Amino acid sequence: MNTGQVLFNVDRYGVATVTLNNPDKHNAFDDKIIAQLTVIFIEIAKRDDIHLMILASTGKSFSAGADLAWMKRMASYSYEENLHDANALAQMLHALNFLPQTTIAQIQGAAFGGAVGLASCCDIVIASNKASFCLSEVKLGLIPATISPYVVNAIGQKASRRYFQTAERFFADKAQQLGLVDEIVSLEALESTVINMVSTILSNGPQAVRQAKQLALDVAYQEISLELLSMTSERIASIRVSAEGQEGLTAFFEKRPASWQKEPTSKG
């Protein structure tokens, strides 16, 4: 599915690449792009043949966040119309955050406003040393409301309290310290580093990867209770006796590659 401003491709390894493709506007998004992304994320979530998704963009900037023309239109909207638009963005972010597949954000340049939300919703964020970030909403008299649950989850409450209020621009090294970025590489090495991460993920059991992601979501911030102990025990017992678990264990003891191991050499 290629809609011009949003490109969607799935390769033979089951790797989906979703690309923001509006470089003239620094990949800023509006209500139409948000709707397109939501449809794509929902489709990816339904597809068992997709094991991983890369979120990328063309041009120098990852994304400038909300499109200025869209923001100008929203300024004249009623409360109800603004609420409708905000809900649409919230639904898109929710769909991205809870995709069952592994998600990797490939950030080459500036990621402002809502783009910080996109990065925060991804499992792994790989950025170039040219990347920069800014929660810029308060400069416009606004707040980063819809992205806030994901940003706070990524960088913590203390850092969020600072950067929500200051709208300071910070760079990849600071973003890594805060926990927003996982790895920083040169711009020239960005794509190959993402491909290496894809290979790492694809060398693991596809159902195990999905269940491991869900496990992290389910056990986070939970009390270590008897119910939690029981739930985690049930999950490991279930996957041990599954076809994939049996294949993985057998391959390990037989010192051979498991049936799912693949070696992608390029994106697309």
C-alpha cells in the first residue's frame, strides 16, 4: 500500500516497513496521514506473516510532528471537533504501541512534538548522531497530551516534567540517557544497524518474540503477587510444550539452526 505520503511494504522475510514520505514538510502529519497510519497499523496487527515493523521516514527529518496547515485548521475548530481529532491521534498511537510485532523506529534527524510520541511507542529506537528531539507543544500554548502516556513510560516522570514544560531541544546522546533512544550510530550506518537488529529479531522464535513483548507489557509495574507468579509460570509452561518451543529446544540440543532462522540482507 503506497499512498504517497505514507509508504507500506512487506518483504519476503515478513518485515514491514512503514515510511513517512513527505520530506518537503519534514514528514509532518495531519488528520489524513494519521488515518492512513491507523489503517496500516491495524492491518499489520492482524497479519501473522508479518514478524516485525520498521517505522522510518524520507529526507533529513524524521518528523516535525503536527502539520502547520492542519494546526491552523484546528485553531478554528470547535471543542467537539478538536476532541474528535485528538481521539484519532490517540487511537493511532495506541495501535502502534500495542502492535503484537516488534517495532523499530529508525530516526535520522529531527523528531518534534508528536514524533516523540511515535518513537516512544516503538520497542526499539535506533537514531543517528544527527537526531534531535523536542516536546515543543508549550511553545504554541499547547500540551503534549495524547502522546504523554507513552513519553512518560519511555523517559520517566521526572524527565517528562522537565521537557514537557521547557520545550528544550535535546539530542541523541541525551535521548539515550533518558531511555528514549536505544542505540546511536552515524547517519551512514543507520540503515545497516537497523538491518542488523532485524536479523537479530528474526533469529528468534516468532511466536516467542510476540509473547515476550506481551509479557513485558503485562508484568510492568505489577505487584509480585501469587497471581503474577502463577500467570508467568503458566506462560512458560505453555510455550515449552508448543510446537515452536519444542522446535527451539530440539534445535538447540541438536546443534542446528531452528526452522525460523532467516538472514535478511536488505530492507524492502
